[in-house]
Amino acid sequence: MSLDTAEKQKLIETHQVHPTDTGSAEVQVALLSKRISKLSDHLQGNIHDFASRQGLLKMIGKRKRLLSFIKDKNVQRYQELVKKIGIRGWFQLMKKKQSKKKTQYKKKKNYSEKTAFANLEKASSTATTPKRSSTGIPKYVADRMARRIFFTAGIPTILGMSVFVVSYIIVTRNIAEIPPSSTIAISALFFLLGLAGLSFGILSASWDKEPGSFFGIENIPMNIQRAKAAFKPATQNFEDKS
């Protein structure tokens, strides 16, 4: 939207830098601001005039570049021009809109992240977790097994490690000659006894309130059946998945 000659001349005289100035940056900013104001009023009543809207955006971009040029050269002239034309409010409005958009974007991003974490926690909490079944090992049975394992597995294991120490002392002090193979064989025998003692300590423990016999041999068949019953659901689940 163009300006008439009289209006254009008045703006030039008002904002010219020197008496013969007709095209300085200040004058161009003043002329563009007047055209932008008129075109904005026109678009308020003609919202579908897309060609004029495109022209408005181009003029706003050109005015912005000119204002940046003036500001780089002389900040005081820039401030005086902005105050004289009265376009500071437009810049503040644009900055306010941009900051509002950034705030809304941050809020939306934070909300989406919180929602995602909440859904993740909800999904993890509602996932099928293994429940404690009534077939678990009672505490008094676990304590009984631990005591038996200490004697049946712990003592042979300690003896197996002691064989190396004892044989080392005997050889270094020249008490007797012990072949290394004999040391390894005796130590391996104790370790195997410890491994067997581990199984024996678990299977011979009584599940009754009463401790049972000292060796607990009568409890071994019943505990083997319990072990099979415990492993059976696990094998069934593995076969279903495969």
C-alpha cells in the first residue's frame, strides 16, 4: 500500500538527517513504518488478502534490517528513531509472543516427559511380578540347612585348602617329599566331599518344626520330591515360551 506525495514528503522532512536527505536509513524506516501501519489496518478487515500479508512480512523484514544497521552505527540515533516513530511497542509485542511460545513449548515438553515417566513407572509397577508363594523355604528350615551345610560342606572345603598349606610346610622344611600330584588329588577329594556335603546338607534338613535326627537321612526322599515340584513350574514356563 503506497503513500501519497504529500504524506511521503512530510515523513521525509520529519526524519531526514540533513536538509537534502531523501533516502537515509532513518527516512526509509519512517516510510516503511507508515506503510506497515496502513497495511496492518487493511489486513484487519481483509484477513484473506494473502498477497498483502506477504508484502507486509517483507516490509517488516526490511525495516528490521535497517534498524539493525542504524543500531550498529549509532545506538543513540536508533533509540531516538524508535521513540520518535513509536515502534518500540511492536518489538516488545513480538518478543513477548516469542517468549510466550517458548514458555508454552517448555511446559508442553515437561508435561510430556512427566507423563512418559509416569506411564513407565505405572507399567513397571503393574507388570506381573513373581509373588511370594506359600511353598517358600521357612526361616527355621533355612537356618537348619545353613548349619548342616557348614559342617557337611564347610569343613571338607577348609580341609581341602589346608592340604596345600600343610604340604608346602612339609616340603619346605624337608620333613618329607610329597609329590604335587598327591597334594592336588587329596585336595580335590576334599573339595568333592564338600560339594557332596552341600547337597547332603540341603536335602537332609527336616521341614518339620522338630529338628529331626542327627543325620537326617530319612528326610532326603521327601526333600527330593519337594525339589522336583519346585522345578516343575519353571520348566513348564520355559517350554511354553519356547
